[in-house]
Amino acid sequence: MLNLKTMIEASHQSRRDIICDAVCTELVSIVRQRNFPDFDTASFLAEFEGAIRKEMQSADAAQFDHLSLERASL
């Protein structure tokens, strides 16, 4: 799902972007494999993606960056 080398070399903001994209992509493929009666899959996916992007990519997302662990290395 995530490439370790890419994550190590990326900035913190870029890592958040990569994680956000990966989660949204994986969730779409998982949810679309299932059939949930009376469940609006398209609306759920749109709302989920909007919420996760807001939380991980907005200006406020950086407020806890100072709590992040040091970068890993290979």
C-alpha cells in the first residue's frame, strides 16, 4: 500500500498526502466490492474523502507535526 522508501524521502506534508490518497483509493476498492442494502455508497465515499482530505490536508493538519517521530532511514 505504501512504499517505505518514498515515505522516508517525503516531507511530512507529502506523507500526509500520500496516506490520504492511499486510504481513499483502498476504501473505494473495498466498499465497491460489497453490496450493502439501502446504503448510498457514492455519497458515503464522497463524504469520507472530503472529511479525510480536510483533516489531513488542511492548514490545521500541521498543528501536531511537532509530535511526529523522527524520520526513519533505510
